[in-house]
Amino acid sequence: MNAHDSEKVVGTLLAQGYSQVQEPADAGLVLYNTCSIRDKAEQKVFNRLQNFKREAGKGKIFGVLGCVAQQEGEKIFERAPHVSLVAGSASYTRLGEMLVQLEAGNRRVTGLSLNTDEAFDTPFTRRDNPHRAYITIIEGCDKSCAYCVVPFTRGPERSRTSESVMAEARGLADKGYTDIQLLGQNVNSYRDPSPAGWDFARLLAEVAKTPGLRRVRYTTSHPRDFVKPIVDAMDEDERLCAHVHLPVQSGSSKVLAAMDRRYTREDYLQRIEWVRAAKREYALTTDIIVGFPGETEKDFQETLDLLDEVRYDSLFSFKYSPRPNTAALKMEDHIPEEEKTRRLTIVQEKQRSIQIQRNAQLIGGVMEVMVEGRNQALGQWIGRTSCNRTLNFSHPEGGESLVGKYLNVRVTRSGPNSLVGETAAVV
Ligand code: SAM
Ligand code: SF4
């Protein structure tokens, strides 16, 4: 999501007559797009700003964008006095106006309002990848997960009209994009604000029918809003990729209640069952937080048991990080840092062994990949499967680039995080 926000910001600047340079040292204006989901990410911004200012930043104008900007607001001007622009993502519709103020010499420009009704629907997006593109369908979040800063930094939910999403999908397909990712903090709660009134399942089905598109993905889903019609829509159309990312956070219903996730372990497993019972086979991935306040050894064990039960294809795991304004901050029984580290290591080791086993089962099979790049050092092409695995493969040298092409690849080897293979036939 942040990467796509940066694409929109760059596109807006280019449309205003700015040009982009390769190295920050060559720039007159340096913008940092920031994440504040965990404390580490936030610290990084200030360290980088400080180091860059010292070495190469003399005479430049600095701006801080994104969630740290929204969260810290004007305090950033005190903490980093060389910063002249502080703007959260909900204010990017006003970016042009803010740039005019900067050009006029104003050195305290802010865009911190969250009261925007509009999603950031800019016609000026500078896409980094010529084959794979992101489309934001919903901004903000109306949930109140006790650990999460997003509702405070990205504001309330705003869905784009289905008409504008479809127009963007058609426009991208016309430009030659074949692979689209629909984005939102919680895409499942998408509600078309126009009279058509599409829900997420309908939007998925319609986007997938866009002539020219071969793959459509989406992220992220909240289990509470992940309804069966979404699985049915995916089963109907193979252009909807064979991958479901369904963040569980914890395997303990007690911890889930404390997190205010509003589903139990059983509710979650019911959703996994829908996916497992579907006609096609889907990769399943998740997010896990360890060391949430009050998480006992028994709760933690329930998370480990869940990993054994679901056998995810991959997961992102995090140590709970206390965030400003959130409900969990005031909870008791915060877990010591060393204990969080211990639990994280156990989750990651368990998952690694599950992935080794799951990936090994794919050896000998043929999978379609979209070619994303080339690893010169290994002499291999880098492909991505519909189930979102990296499949690096060798192909008879013909001099032409395969990037953006779709090929069938036979899997010959596997590791915990990727597969290796050789081309079977051009699709
Ligand atoms: N909207 C998505 C959902 O509900 O699952 C998640 C968005 S969040 C950007 C991505 C992941 O970061 C979450 O699923 C969670 O695992 C993790 N995360 C969020 N806040 C966190 C915190 N305070 N400490 C540790 N991990 C956190
Ligand atoms: Fe954060 Fe929960 Fe919203 Fe996801 S659903 S962005 S975890 S508050």
C-alpha cells in the first residue's frame, strides 16, 4: 500500500512539472513516505532523515509523508527542524496545493486532515512496474483492533465507486498490464458508494473479466468480513489468483477477543474450511502477532497448534509493538521483549519447517509463472506463480527478455521460501 502511495505521489509531482532523479543527493526536494505500523519503522525514518541531512542534505527541502506524518503531525517540525512538509496519506488529494506553498517559500506546510470523503483518486500515478499494477479500492479502516495504529493514521473507510475502479482496470489493461492487485486495509468491507452498490465479491468478479487481464489479486482481508461469496467468485474465474491472505493474528480466542478482532478461532477455521473445500486449490497465508499483552504460554501454544492445523504456505510474523493512541497500550501484562523474541523465533522455525515440506510437495509439477525479472548472478529468470510463490527458472538462452511473459515451468527443486525449475512450454 505504501509502495502504491509513493507511485501516486511521484505521478502527481511529475504532472506538476517536477522531474525524478535516481539519487536523493541530486534532488532539490526529498520526500520520505513513512510507515508507523511498528515502532521500528518509525524510528528508521528519523534516523535516515538525520543521517541524510548531515551528509548530503544541505540546501534541500524535506517532506515527511504517510503514517508517521499523520501520527506525529507538527511535532515533526520540532524533532526534525529541517522538514518543511508534513502530510498524511488522506491529504494527498491536496498535494498539488501543498507543493505550491512550498514553492512560495512556506517552510511549515501541513496536510493532516482525516476528514476527507474522497479516496485518493489521482489520475497521475507513475507505475514502477510495467506489467503488474496496484489499484486502491478502499482507503482507511473502521475496525478497532486494539494494537493497530491504522485507523488513526489512515482515517475512516472510504470506498471508491465501482465505475472508477473498473475504469482504472480497463485503462491499465489497455496499456498492456496483465496483473492487477486490488488494495485496501480491509478490502472485504468494500461497498460501492454508487447506486450499483457492488460488494467486494462482485467487484472481484467484474475486475477479473476486464479484457487483457490475466491475473487479479487482492490484499488485505479481515476474517470477519471474509464471506463465502468471495471464495465462490474466486472459484468461478481462474484469473482470480489462487491465493488467500487471511491474517489471523493469534490462535487463541481469548487473545483475539482482547485484540478486538471480533472472531473466534472457530470462526476463523470455518473460513479456512471454505477455502479448503473450494473447487480449486488455494495457497493460504497469514499474519501473526506474538506477545500481545496478556498472551500466556497456553495462548501461544494455541497459535502454534493453529499453524500445524492450517499449514500455511507462508506467513508474516511480528512481535507486538505498542503504538500511540491504541487500546492495547493501556492493557496490563505487557510481555518482556526477550520473551516476545523467543516466541517469534519459535513461530518462524515452525513455519519454516512447514514451508520446506509444503514446497517439496510441488516438485515435479508444472506451474504457470509471470516473469518478473532476471537474476543475472544465477542465470535464472524470476517468476511468480498464481499462488504467489517465487519460482526461479532456467530457460534456453535466446537473447530476448522474458519479463512480463507467462510461461509454464516445471518445478525441479524447492526451498523454504522459493522454488526452482525449468521452462516446460510457452503458454
Ligand atoms: N488490515 C490488515 C488486517 O486486518 O489484517 C492488517 C494491516 S497491518 C498494516 C499488517 C499487519 O501488521 C497486521 O496484520 C498485524 O499482524 C501487524 N501489526 C499491526 N499492528 C501491529 C503492532 N502494533 N505490533 C505488531 N504487529 C502489528
Ligand atoms: Fe489495523 Fe485491524 Fe484495521 Fe487491519 S482491520 S488495519 S489490523 S485496525
